Amino acid sequence: MSSIADNDDDDRISNLPETLICHILSFLPTKQAVATSVLAKRWIHLWCSVLAINFSNTELYHQEACFRFSESVYSVLLSRNSIKSFCLGITYGEEGIIGFPHVVKWVNHVVQSGVETIDLLVDTMFGGGPKLPISILSCKTLVVLKFQRFSVKGFTSIRLPCLKILHLSESGFFNIQDFMLLLTGCPILEELQAHHIGFRSEDSITYQERNSSSLSLSKLTRANMVCFYCDFPLKALCNVEFLCIQIDEMYRPHDEIPIFHNLAHLKLLSLNYNWKLLVHVLCHCPKLQKLDLSEATEDCMIPDVQENWVDPEFVPHCISLNLRTCTLLRFKGLHGELLMAKYILKNARVLQTMTITGPSPCDYLLPPGPMLHVDFQYIERELSSFPRASATCQLSIENVNYEFLENS
């Protein structure tokens, strides 16, 4: 590498403008960006102009390693006045948790440096992570916030006026109201991902609170909420264009499903063969073009509802007029599933593709049962010969998971 750097005619990267080189270096982990200082004289201080700091995939199992890493981070942070992006991914061993206070100091520093993106993962080998630094929740320059394995508590107000993207996973709040307070403090939020979010308090939102909730996410276009262990006012998501929800965790029978006026792509997970709920939801998605369904959780079997598909008296407009792509996941070939698939084929006039996939590999690790013996040949015969409203619809039966069983 050094021989190339010494030859200016051949070193095309070194001949680039410094701003462009710094942009390229911003995609590297900070440790690698610093290492480029040995390439040539011109590169010695270039890394100091990189406004993106990335300390991901760091494992600190001992105090000595923790001290060395902390010194490195402080050195990098103090070497520049402006920081646009800060990415931190650490796994602490039992001796390394003394580093928790440093995380707070680092975050406090970048918050005061005009940061626009913060991406945090702080984990321990024995479970449990630190408290999310409160300074993040009043950062006026923050546009993207992602965090994992944190507890969010101890705040009274939130002001994130520029935040557009919020991803949080494997984190906990005291109650659902605290989570909603976080969202209320993000007035221009456009994308929300909330995966495996838990709440210490079992208090849920009352019916009156849900219907009178002032939570309005008018700018939100994408929402992905899986393993979200609490009911949530779905009307706060009514403007989204893409929605992925684990319906059995978020929906309650007394909830009012709003009209999703802009929804084009819907993913419903863990529907658990609740066909009436499916039709009810589809009637509230007038512009839906893409539908993905995952009927049951991997350990769920509800015999009483497997056969209860009944064609509704009317066809939801989105099925007859707009639906172009339909994907049925974890398809087990139950009679009710086949009737539902036929109903869509019979009524979806502009459907282009219907894709069916069998149970996931995880399902085959469960004790053997009738739900796991999927006869894909029968499914293909039944659906291939069934009349379709769309002359251009292509049917794809993907039994890759069944092949996994045969090859395991």
C-alpha cells in the first residue's frame, strides 16, 4: 500500500480533493481511518477531518482493554470540533462495565458537537445494558437516532425537533406512556422501527386514553413494530406508506382501526388465523398494493380457527382494485389458508404475483406435528388450477424451507 501511495501518478485516491477523501474515510471504522495516516505525508492528519466516528464491533472483556479503548475514544473526540455521525458498538465483559460512565460522557460530548446521527449498541455478556444518556433526548441537531440494549428512563420532556429516523430494539421503558412521550417529542419523524420493546409496568393505555391520545405522527411514512409487547394506538400510524406490525401484540378487540389513506405495503405478522381481523384491516387500506402475511407464530396452533375462513359479503377495494403483490409466509396448507389464498386469487384483478413459502426452519426444530408436514405439491395443484381474476398473475410456491428439512 505504501509503494502505491509514494507514486502520485498511480495513486488515484491521493490525487482526489481532501473533502472527497474524508468522505470516503467516513465509511471506514475509525480505527482503520486512523491507520491511513501512515500511507503518506498528505494522509497524516486527514483522518482528523473525518466527521463520522465509528467504534463498532468492539469487545471489552478486561479492565485494561476498557481503559485503552476509552483513551482512544477520548483522543478521537477531542481531535475535532464538529462531529456529524457517532456510531458505538460495545460488548462489555464483567470487568468492563466500569466503562458505562464513559459512554454517557462520550454521548454528552457529541451532542454538543452538532451531531446528526447517533447509533448506539452497548451490551454485556451477562445481560442488561446501561441507561440511555438523557442528553440525547434534547439534541436539536439529531436527524437519525438508533439504539439497542438500553433502558430509557429518568426524563420529563423530550425535544428532538429535527429527528426523522428512530430505530430502537431490545430496550425497555417504564410504561407505554413514556414511549409515547418519546414519540411526541419527534414532530417530524418519518421512519420508526421498534423491535423487542418491553415495559416494566403492566399498566396499558385505557380505552379513553387511546381514543383521546394527542399523539400525532403526521410525517411518519414507515413504521416497523415487531415484538412490541404492549397495545398501541394504531391511529398514530394512519399516515404511513409502509407498515409492519405483529398484530397479536398490538391490537385489542375494542380498538378502532383507522383508515390508512397512504398505505401501499402492509406486513401483518402473527395473525394467528384471525380471518375476520384480516378482512377488517384490509377494508381500512384503500390504496394497498403489496400484502405480506405471516399467519402463525412458530409455536402456535389454534385448531378452532383453522377452518373458519368464510368469504366476506363484499370484497375490500384494495384487493379488487389495487393489490399487485401478495406473499403468504409460513404457509402450512391448512384448509382455511387455502380458502383465503383462493379468495385473493379470485378477486384481485390487478394481482401480478402471489408467493407462498412454507414454515421457517425454526418450525422444524419443534416437536413433530401435523402443521409441519406441508404438502407443497397439493398446494400447487389446488392453486395453479384455480381461476384467477388477473390474467397476468404469476403463482410461485417456494418450498425452500421444506428442502432445508430434507437436507438437514
